[in-house]
Amino acid sequence: MPSLTAVALQNVVARHQLGISVGTMNFSRNLLATILIAVFGAIVLAGTPSGQSLGSALPTGNPAEAFARLFLVAAASMSIALIAIVVMEEKPLQAGTEIEAG
């Protein structure tokens, strides 16, 4: 099932630019996911003492606090995404003849 952003993107661009726009959207989505994973890892490890290895860092600290911060950051990013979807302009879906003409 396609995501809402993919359907909205495919509805807005001209048919000859469809592959370019979908490819750009997928690249941007993957790049952002990679950056978010790195940021989430940094947030989890931010409360650990410096100089410790990754395996010994979490048991000495309080992992619940680290993951509570991570949850708050994830909830904030989801809230921003929800606001962006709500603010997005609503357009009717294009029919086959409208796609080729536009």
C-alpha cells in the first residue's frame, strides 16, 4: 500500500517527471532515516560516561532515562510530520487524461 506522501507526490508532478520525483523522494527518505538513526543513537549514548565501550556503557547508566529522551525526540518528530500532512494542500486525484495533458 503506497504511503500518503508518495500518492500526493505522484498526483502533483507531470507524468514525464514521475520517475525522477519518486526516485528523489525515496533517496531523501532513506537519507533522512539514516541520519535519524545516527541522531537517536547519539541521544541514547549521550548520558553514558565517556571512555567506556558500548557494551559496558548502558548497564552502568540508566537506560530508561536514555530511552525516555529518545521517545520524546521521536514523538516530537512525529508531531512535526503530522502537522506537515495536515497543512498539505488538498488536491483531487488526477485522471488518466489529466496526467498526460499536465
